Amino acid sequence: MKKLTLLFVVTLGLLVGCKTDSTAETTTEIPDCRILQQYTSDITLNDTTINSSYYEFGYEFNVTKNGKITQLGTHIPDASTVRVTVWDLSDTSVIAQASISALAHTAKYVTLATPVSLIVGKKYAVTILSNDWYYRHRPGFIDYVYPITKGNITFTKYGYRSASSLDPAIYPISFNNADINGIGDFTFETVN
């Protein structure tokens, strides 16, 4: 009986001493800033384009750690409303979208009502529909070298497609490595 009582007391002590840490630390990344940091010393802001033809343009990427998109954002040279879209590339379906009223030369982010989970092993894209953009290239139009991995995000290519302001989201069909136009961005959070 003493052994049973002792076993009960030890078990109870262990159970009371164990507790769950509900304050898990999260890491927040803003990926477009990271891709530009890769080439900080040699990116040329060649031009700004304002009130031109509409294009849907952006990056394909994957994640190296499961996480979630909590915000969508943009940075454009003129005050206007743009559409930022996140795509699941397994079937090019739209998994998140936001219209953002941006100010000229100012990054603007909006919080999603429902965060979007991203998982390792899947391919995604983030695009922006706009007629205003910054045109960035490397000196001599040297290609950007993909993939570019920064933090938990790997960018695999940049693409674009001619569009109109009334088009539903349409996935880019032309890809190049020479320039980066338009900035559709997002905030990516992971739990450490």
C-alpha cells in the first residue's frame, strides 16, 4: 500500500509539474524585401512606370518551413488601388487576394481576415495587378540568379502577363530573369 501511495504521489507531482508552453515564439518575414536584399549592392532602379498598361506580375516561390501568410502588401510609385493575389500552383487557384489602396512610394500592407497556411513541398506565387510599378534590373541587365533563398522562402522565378483593370486574376505566362517589376508582397509567419 505504501508503494502504491508513493507511486500516486510521484505521478501526481510529475503531472502538476508539467505544463504546456502556450507562448511559442513566431518569426515574421517580409519576403519581397529579402529578395531585393540579395542584390542590394547592384540593383538599379531604372524607371518608374505610372498609368501604363495593366500587368499581372510577380514571383513563384516555395517555403522551407510551414507557416502562414497574415498580410498582403505592395509598394508602388503612384497612389492607386492594386490587387495582390496568392496562388496555389498545383492548379493555379487563388488562395488569397486583397485590394490595397496604396500611397505613392510607400509600402502598404493589409491584414487578411483568415491567414493562409503554406506548407513545405508545395509551390506558390504572389502577383500584383497594377498599371504603376518600379522597374528594377541589375547593371548591364545581368540576370537575377534563381533560386533565391532568404529566410524560409525560396523564390524560383519572376513572371508577368498583360491584363486589364477589369480582368479577374490571371496567372502570368511570360517569365524572365532580367528585371523585377511590380511589388506584390506578403507577411509570412512561422512558429519556432
